[in-house]
Amino acid sequence: MQAKSVKERECLRERSVSMQERSVSESMQEKSMYEREISMKDRS
């Protein structure tokens, strides 16, 4: 019983970490797209 709860807790933590990493990478992509648009505007 105890071991199972520990495993579940670790699984939940890994899932939350992966979600955080995904959100970080998504925000980085948005930032790069935003900067690309700005650089295109500067050129024109």
C-alpha cells in the first residue's frame, strides 16, 4: 500500500514537471514567433 502511494506520487510529480516543461517550451516558441514578426516589421 505504502509503496504504491509513493509510486503514484512520483508519477504525478513527473507528469506535472513534464507539463511545466511543455508550457515553457510553448512560451519560448511564442516568444520566438513574436520576435520574428517584429524583425520582419523592422525590415519593411
